[in-house]
Amino acid sequence: MADIDELVKTRIIVLRAANKLSNDVDMSLVEKESYEYYKSALETGEHVAYLVYDNGAFVGAGGVSFYQVMPTYHNPTGKKAYIMNMYTASEYRRQGIAFHTLDLLVKDVRKQGVSQIALEATEMGRPLYEKYGFVKMEDEMELIK
């Protein structure tokens, strides 16, 4: 909770990078809603986040959100996890930071007894997730509009 302002700040950095948004794009609503999300989800344990620093300079982040769906045969508890907000500053890439952050998140998920973990991968991030063992999903669909 003490890092909530830093989490919100890094969330905006991650979204700008992932969506190729310039600094003049208004993110005030996303910033406000992210603050409310973190305030609630960190208290309840529905979200775990890691911030990575090098001598006080922010260099990376990662988070996982936990949620509940109806139980299924393959997931009798219905508990799921969604990894998000993975980011490493460009000058720190290819040094294992994202892999280590991902590993910490997956271990947190496993400690909570969750077996199903999903994420959305950018082209840049896909090799990292595949190296870790994630596979592309074939059966899910999404209604965008």
C-alpha cells in the first residue's frame, strides 16, 4: 500500500509503452481508476505487484490479478490469475529481469493454489513467456465492441 503512487505511475508508463502512446495523450481517467483498483485489490490480496529498481531508478514491473469464475472440470476451484503490467526499461532488457519478475509472480500464484494463469503478450514479450512455458490459447474469444 505504501507504493500505491509508484504503482500507478508505473502502470501509466507500461500502458504508454505497450500502446505506443505519446506523453501528451490524456491518461488521467486511467490513472484515477488504476489508483482505485490498486487501493482495493492490494488490500484484499486480489493483486500482487513487483517494482524493480536499480539504485533507486525504476527499471521494471510486473503484477498479477486474481479472480474467480465458475468451477470447471479442469479448474474445480474456479480460481484464475492474470499476469499483467510486465515491463522492463529498454536499457535493462535481456538481463533476466522480466524472467525473474515473472517467476516471482508465478510462485505467488502457485502459493495461492491457483493452477490457471493467463496473460496478454506483446510481440516483444512473447519469447519470454514461451521460454517460461506459456502457450498460445486457441479456444478463447473476445468481444471488443
